[in-house]
Amino acid sequence: MWRYEVGAETDVGQVRELNEDAIFAGPVGAAETLLAAVADGMGGHAAGEVASRLAIETLVDTVERQSARRPGERLRQAVLAANRAVWERSAQVAVERGMGTTLTAALFVGAQLEIGHVGDSRAYLFRAGTLRQLTQDHSWVAERVSEGHLTPEEARVHPYRHVITRVLGGDPRVEVDQVSLALQHGDVALLCSDGLTADVDDQMLAARLAAGLPAGETARALVALANARGGVDNISVIVVRATFANHS
């Protein structure tokens, strides 16, 4: 039987006055099924907070109602529903017009991990001492890095590093990036908003995950590290350690 140890933390950081991130981490539907998600909202008049919260609420509700679907399609439809909900709310409420949010979600079903992703929040996998980024940032600087016009180091400090090229709520439909993989005993999944990765690089992330602390302590340690290094944005972290009960 697969078990998931979860730690989840969100913090306003050292600079912002409002936390526009929203997170969820908990069981959904059948046994051995866990949903984790991070949304980073944007928009004036606190609309970013509305967008991220609405996206998470819609995602969770849709995943729970679509338990008969294959996991990957179940998650994709839930992300699309979240996009539609944010877009419709943005169109209906004048002060929230133009709001949007990133959404990176992970659905764990037994040994299967499904990722659905829009924006520049991230999902990582830490396995056997190696950290791998599972998602591709939908941002101006990430596109320039992939084209060879910027180095990752240049991208981290570029003035356009906060320009996102794909979000929930910008259009009635959105393209959802998906990743599917089989879990191994001891795998650790990390979901985070860019408030973590803006201040903490992959080497630092890997070092904290390698320490083997409980998931809750790891999540708190990562948030504290980001705050200690500046905390320039809202910081959200979800850590999920997957173990197989009969593993020897």
C-alpha cells in the first residue's frame, strides 16, 4: 500500500503585504489518492488572491467529482475547469478584470504521479539524491533560456523574470502541460511557487530534501530559507514523500 507523508506551508514573505498564493494538499476520493496544488495569483485590488483561491477550490471540487476518469485526464479536466472559473469571474467582476493565476497540481494515485501545470510555479522530483524539475516555466525568461539567448543565471536576475506567458484566467481555454511517471519508494515530490525558487536555487533545494527530515519540517525549513535570503515574494511549498508499506 502506498502512503504519502505531506508537509505544506505558505507565507507572505518579507516584502509583500498580501499573500496571493493558495495551496491544497490532502486525500481526494478513493484510498491511496492524494492531490497537492500550488496557485500563485496576480491582479490588482487583491484579485490575485481571489484567482488563486478560486482555482484551487475548483480544482479540488472537480477532481473529487471525476473519480471515474483516468488520473491524467481527470487532472487535466480539473485544471481546465479551474481556468474557466477564473476567466468567468474575471469577466463578471470589474475590479477583478484581468486577474489570473498559475497552477501546478500533482495527483498521486497509488504508484502513479500525474502533474498538470500552467505558469511558473514548479514541480520537482527528488529521487536517489538527484533533484529533477518536472515542469517547464511558462515565462519570458524561460523561453529565452530554452532558445539559448539567456543563461539560467542571467534569467534569475533579468528585469523581465516575472513576465509570465501562460496563466489561468487569461482566455476561456488554456493549454495544460502534463507529466506522468511511476513513483518509486522514497521519492519526494516538491511543489512550490516562484517565491521559493526566486531566492533558493536547485542546489539548496536538493540539500534540504537530502537531509531526510519529515515532510512538514522540510516544508517549513524551505520557507524559512527563502525568507532568510530575502523573501521577495509570497512563498508556498508542498513536500510529499511517497513510501510503499511492504518495501523491504
